[in-house]
Amino acid sequence: MLKQFLIFFMALPLATAFAAVDVNQASEAELDGIKGVGPATSRLIVAERSKSQFKNWEDFRGRIKGVGSKTAAKFSAEGMTVGGATYEGDTADAKTVKK
């Protein structure tokens, strides 16, 4: 029984490491915890969000300087979501891949 408790408490940090972080809900510290997001970017996200919440990934990419499709894909892979949605790429990227 003690062994099961120890395993549970050892696995708990792993489960929280993969928890989704929504840009419309997260604090600066939570955003800064995403690999690739530094303090300046997390402050910018919170400042832009205070004007209005992000509607989708396209809105997020348009309002946050330096975030293109590759960066958005990396952030999404690290657990970032916009309105609960992961980044799926944009239609321009999909057309390029199909050619």
C-alpha cells in the first residue's frame, strides 16, 4: 500500500507537466513555464489579453509579435492552447505541404 502511494506522488508532477495552458486563462508564471516562452513574451500575452481575449490561434499569432506558424506549433506541442484548442496549422501551410 505504501508503495502505491509513493508511485502516485512520484507520478503526480509528470501529469501536471503535460497539462494544457490556455493563453486566455494562464498567469504570466504559467505562460513563462512553457518552453520557448520567456518573460517578455508572457508579459506581452497578458497585456494583449487584457485588451480582449484571443479568439483563436490566428488571432494569437497576429497579435503576438514573433509568433509564426512554426513557433505556434512548438508552443502547442509544449501544451499551450487558445480557447482550449491546439494549433493545427493554417490553410497556407496545408496547401504548401500538399504540393
